[in-house]
Amino acid sequence: MGASGITVEAGQDGDAAMHARATIDDNVVLSGKIDLELPGGKVHTLVPGDLLVDSGDPHAWKNRYDEDCLFLVNNVGFTS
């Protein structure tokens, strides 16, 4: 784990963007949309108003859309 608390690991397709943090984060999409990729190839598209609580699970963010995505991340603590 690096100084930022992020562990980078390749997903099943070798995607180096797959990472995990040793923190619990609240993520709120403010504008645009973004895809959250999970292990096993699962993809969830988040849109404005969506809230995601990330408890340190491996994931990758992908913006495949024509507009920027702005989201707020609030670090609420460390996982055990």
C-alpha cells in the first residue's frame, strides 16, 4: 500500500485502474455520470444524486461519456 492508502491491483482483464483503499468513503455524484467497475466485470453507472459508500472493496472508475463527472468524496474512517 502506498503513502496515499491506495492499493493498485489488476482486475480480471488486467486493468491496472482497479484499486482499493483502506478507508470508508462516501461518494456523491454532483454532475455528469461515471461507471463504477467491480471485480468480475460488473459495471454500475452512477448519475447525479447517487451515493456510493465504498468500504475498501476493489473497484475502478471509468468515464466513457462526453462530459466530465464531478463527485464529492468524503473519507469517514479506516477499515479494519
